[in-house]
Amino acid sequence: MPEPTPEAWAQIRHDYENTDRPLAHICAEHEVTIPTVRYRMKRWEWTRRKPFVPRHQPPPVPAMQPENAALTPLPACGER
């Protein structure tokens, strides 16, 4: 496979950062391998599509609380 031109790399970067197209489709269109694009993404510091998730475990998610949970009294037994 020949090395893509600088213009092709610009298009690959645009397609990756600004579209939802799968990386495999972008690579196939430009005749580059996925590992090559991933290497360039890291080396050239492209904007990631999704935030990084740690390898060991995802970050904790804060518990969802209703806005007025403390202000709404619970009904007594038998009341509606």
C-alpha cells in the first residue's frame, strides 16, 4: 500500500473527528490499516470521538437524585 498523501490524511482526520463513520470504513476508503490510523491518531493528538475509559474500571457515576426529593414528603400508610 502506498503512503496516503497529506491531503488524504487531512480527509481521514476530518472523517474520524467529525463523522460517525466506523473507523474500518474510513480506512478501507483510503486504503490504510486501522493500526496505522490509530498510531497517527495518538502521535498527532487527534481529538478522540469518545472520552477515554480507564483499563481497570470506569470512573464512578454520581447517583441520580430527583430535584425536589428532600421537599416531597412521602404519603403515610393508607394515604394516597
